[in-house]
Amino acid sequence: MKLRIYLTILQLEGYEPGRFLKWVREHPGIREIEGKKPLVWTPKARMIWVLARLMWPVSLVWPEWGLVLAALILSPVERVWRARIKQQTREKIAMLKAGGLKVVAISGSYGKTSVKEYLYQCLKRKYRTVRTPESYNTLLGIARVVEMELWEDTQIFICEMGAYKKGETGELSEMVDPDYAMLTGLNEQHLERFGSLENEILGESESVKYVLKKGGKGVANFGNAQVKKWWGGQAGVIGYGEGKYTKPAEQNSEGAKKMAEVLGVTAREMPKEFEALTHRLNLIRRGGMTIIDDAFSSNTDGFRAAVEYLKTFPGWKVVVTPGIIDLGGETGRIHRELGLKMKGIVDQLILVGKNERTEALTAGYGGGEYINRVGEATKIVKETQATILFENDLPDNY
């Protein structure tokens, strides 16, 4: 049982031994886990499971080390396998491009999935369009989409690209050869994994560089200070995002429309209204309460924008949050600033879990109440007529 629990966490941590072992140290004697994404039995997970069980003397006493050893043994095989998959994917993309396929890469610290879905809504009526589903933004996930969903009649492929270190977005670009690139925003979202903000900026920008080098066009969010600093005035890059918005969805949809225009969609052909995306500032009425569901994945810019959106609602205002992960050494500073941002706007702050993130939010805000599970929040809201912002819904392993 413990081996399976640890394999679940290893998968959630992207099979990174350092992050996985850190979690194990911070959760001694764990017997069960709740509220996390379930284990997905991918080929890699199955192979690690089998190898770890074959090393039963180690795995019985130290299951975490059995899994780490299994992952390390599998690593050379995985490198060969990845190289083969990349080559097969490149060959299929090249074949489809000969028939007219265009590829749009979407990268950035935040906002990728929202912009991707809005762009798909702009394009699907005019072109036979395929986009990477949900958060299939890794090399193997993208390769699977290319293999299973792209055919000779596909006209546009929208490819969301995720990255945790420099070189990853560039590698994905070499694999799918994008003709256009979108950069949705740059901030400290994955600072812990990238190591520095500069590394994150350079890493997330690799797809734009790739496209411009081959004479393609980029669309970038100039409403984000870092994006405008690095890409403002660059030939071939079209800006968006500098207007005034009531909520972030309007900025994301503007970017999608801008890229759709580049791809030949006219204003008349654009959707009059966009379909709502789940867990992105969705409004839910529950009795006398209004719930703002922004639980998809929080980041510093999105958190601030969500608080500004909450500010527009009357009456008692509540924020429920576990904070933002992957901010590394900037975790305390950023969360104190976010706490200060809520001061004077938020009437009640409810923190999920007690840790560096939530304690820093409390310090900045000047108070707060702690709960163990998100589901406990509505029970302690002090007013029956309230607006409650659920900002980020992290798995409990964090």
C-alpha cells in the first residue's frame, strides 16, 4: 500500500527524485492520502512499479528508495524511447505540413490553457482544428495527440507547451515545428523549478524565438510587464492585453482573437460569446452566497486580478486559498505582498493548511483562519450573504 502511495506522489512530482524525497521527509509515517489526483497507470508508472517490486528487499523497508532506484534504472531506456518518439512526431508533423497544416505554439507562466481554449473556439468554425486536451503539454502528451488526433485534413494544430526548466519549450518547438507562437504572460509561477525569474523568462520564450527565427509571427501579452519588456517593439511580435478588463478572461479572449485574426478569421467570424471555462472565475450561486470558482491553477498575476474582481461585488467578501506553489525562495515575500493586497478589500481570509505560504499570507493581511480541507470553508464564513473567492485548489500533497 505504501509503495503505491509513494508512486502516486512520485508521479505528481514529475518523477523528480529530489522533490519526491523532500515530500517523503515532510510526511513521515503516511498511511493514506486523500484529495489528490489519482495515480495514472502510464507505461512509465507501470515499469517503475514492476522494477520497484522486483527490488522487494529495498522496497519493503524503504519503499521511497525502491521507487527512486527503479526510476534511475529506467532513465537510459526512457531517453532512447523519448528520442524515438520525438523523431516519429517530427516526421508526422512534416508530412502533414506538406499538406497545409499550420501549428500554433502557446507558452507562458500562466494563462496557456485558457487562451488555448478561447483560440480553439475562434478557429473551429472555419478550420479543421485540433488542440492539445486539458493539460497535455509535455513532450509525451503532445506526441500522443499528434499520433492519435492529427490527420491529413487537419488544418491547424494548437499546441500548449509546459516547461519547468530552460530548453524544454525549445525541445517541444523542434518536435512540432510551430509556425506561430503565443506568449501569455511571464512571472514567478515556476520559480522554484526554473531556479530564477530570468531562467523562466528565457525558457518560456523559446517557442517565440523559434518561430521568429523561421520568419513566423508571435502574439504576446503586452499587458504583462515582463513580456512587454522582453518582446515589446520586436519585429514580428503583435501585442495585446493593455486594455482595461473586469476579469482576466477578457484579456485571454482578446489574445485568442488577435491570433485568430493572424490566422485569417474575420471579426464577423469570431464568436459573439465564448463558452465558459471551468474553475476560472466561474460564478456559482448557493443560497445567499456567491462563489467565485478560480480553483484551476493560481499564479501571482491571476491572484491579484481575482482579488480585484472580488472587489466589484457588494457585501461580505471572503478569500479561501492554500497559496501558490513553486515560488522557491520568493514564497514568503510574494505571499506577504498578496496578503497586503487583500487588506481593505477582503473581510475574511481562510487559509487551507498551515505552512510557509499561508503563514506569509496571514502576516501580510494581518490575520486569518486555518482549515484542513477546502470543503470546510463555507462552514466558517461569518455572513450568510457573502461572496467567496476560491483561489487555487492544490492537491493535499503540497
